[in-house]
Amino acid sequence: MKFKIYVFIITIFYFYLIWDDLSIAEIVDPYELEWITFCKTWMRYVNQYPDALSAGCCDYNHPSNDILKEEYLGDPMLICDA
């Protein structure tokens, strides 16, 4: 009986230590959620002022990015690593 309790306690302690690495611990990446919220807000202003603001990586194919997608000295000015 003591062995079962010992194994149970060790198992609980093990899950406590590796909880951040488990897939069930992180359902949604907080940075991705923050990026989505930022893009929704930013795109509202870009659509309101399309000549003054650029959509950037929030919407790569937005008409406001046409100038940024052109190459300057062989390198594009808009680089999105998503």
C-alpha cells in the first residue's frame, strides 16, 4: 500500500515539473492571440486611411503593401516570417 502511494506522489510531482511541456497545457499561444488582436485593430485603421498606413504582415496582399513588396536593390522591403 505504501508503494502505491509513493508511486502516486512521484507521478503527481513528475506532471507538476513537466506541465509546461505538455501539449494540453498550451492550447492557445498567448503571443499568437495578441498578434491576432493587434491585426484586427490595425487593419481597421489601415482600411480607414489606406494611403497613409501600410498593412504590413497583417495582410500581405493588401493594396497598401504594393510599394513595400517592390524590390529595392534586389531585396524586398516587406519581409514576413510567419
